[in-house]
Amino acid sequence: MTDTKEMALQEEENIALKVTSPPSSLSREQMLADTDQFLAEFALDYKRMSE
């Protein structure tokens, strides 16, 4: 059980987060572009995990 928790903690340490202050308002175009980028990155990660 400890091994699983340690592995989870190690994985969390490898996650890079980019923190920025959000603009006061986002345009619909920017939201859609951000969503497309997020989904593309998720698809790459999902493909990598499935291999």
C-alpha cells in the first residue's frame, strides 16, 4: 500500500503547472482555442498511455 502512495506522490512531483493570472474576460475564440489545445494535449497523453 505504501508503494502505491509513494508512486502517486512521485508522479505528482513530475507534473508541471503553469500558473498565470487570468485576464478579466476571455473571448469565445480564446476559450475555444484553449479547449482545442487542451484536448490535443490530452489526446497525445492518452495515446502515449495506451501504448
